[in-house]
Amino acid sequence: MRRKKNKRFNRYDKQQKYGDQDGDKTSEIYRKMEELSEIVNMLRLEISILMNKVDSLERNVASLPVIGATTIPEIVIVGEMSKETARQKVLDYMREHKKSDIIELHKNIRCDVRLLVEIIDELRKEGKIEEG
């Protein structure tokens, strides 16, 4: 009487013949999970740092003055005048006040802004006024 050979192996026989493939896969999965866990922790730290930076920026923006929200633009009525008249008014104003900016000159002399810029550039080149 011949005994049928048992085609089934027990777990120990499988490990010896083929290696512990299930165990290898499991340990690989755990290793990957640990790597992903480390990545998640690093990302959490980065997110925390970025959130702190955003909070800081929001505080800084909140403390900035709102430009133009409460001020009504000023209208300057410009009179027609020759370039020479405007030039003389700029020189007179600068002699009297010593310092000025383009907005202040525009309000007081009341000539076209482009003409005013042109005159100021010429006076600077001639050395009659200087930037300061």
C-alpha cells in the first residue's frame, strides 16, 4: 500500500523551502509605515512653523494703516500758465520754504503736474534746486 504524498506543507516547511514571504511582506509594510509616520511628523512640524508665520504676517498686516480708506482725494484746480510763470513760482516757493515735495508744490503753484516735474528736472540740472 502506497501512501499518498501529502501535497500540503506545513508553515515550517514553507519557510524552509521558499523563505518567509508573508513575514517579509509584513516587515516591509511596517518599515514603510514607520517611514510614512516620520514624514507625517516632519510635515506636521512644517505646517506648525508655517501657521506661526501666517499668524505673524496677519498681525503685521492688521497693524498697517489703511491707505485711502478714510481719506477723500484732494482736488487741485489747475490754472493755465506759461512754463516761465510756473518756473518762477517754483523758484519763489523754494526760496521761501527751502524744502518741498511735488504734491506740496502742485497744491500751492497749481500748475499741471507734468509741467511741474519737467521744471523741477530742469532746475535740478541747472543746480538751482537739489534733491534732499
